[in-house]
Amino acid sequence: MIVVAATNHAELLDRAVWRRMQLRLILPQATRAGKVEWLNAWTERVGLDFGLTHRTVSDRLGAISYAELEEFALDVQRQAILRGPEPNVRDITGQVLRQWSERAELGAP
């Protein structure tokens, strides 16, 4: 049997969990280039542009994981859907970036 597990908070796992893991990989944080590439692929797959360059979005989000990057993109997508057939995606992206910035300042998950 093979079990694959992942966590963003390894420090919260106790020794018993670690004893059961034969192989541990520490993945590096997403780089700017990696985030831009991910945003390009997401935009191509989903068909929703952010109204800002992917480099700008990446820089404004700062140090986040790919999971958080996907959460951000989904936040923008949800807001665009809720605003109707012709949403101003640039404004939506700016609003979501501000929300993420405020969340980071508060230290929220």
C-alpha cells in the first residue's frame, strides 16, 4: 500500500505521524516565474483573464503557495460569475488582491 500525504504545516504533526512516513519531500515555495506560468496555464484552461499582467498579479500576491494561488484565481472567477455576463475583471482582480492583502496583514489563513 502506498499512502501520499501533504501538509503546509509540518510543525503541527506529531512524531508518531513522522515515524510512519518513509520518504519526506520538502517542496520549495512557488517562485515568481512558477506563479506566472501557473497563471498563464489557468487563464488558458479557464478562459478568464485577470485584467492585469500575470507578473503583476504574482508580485502583488507575494509569497504564497500554489494552493493559495489557485484559491485566489477561484475567488476572482467566482466574483466574475456573480457579476454577470460582462464583468470588469480588472476591477474584480484589484478588489480580490486588496482582500488578500488585508488577510495577509491580519495573519489569517
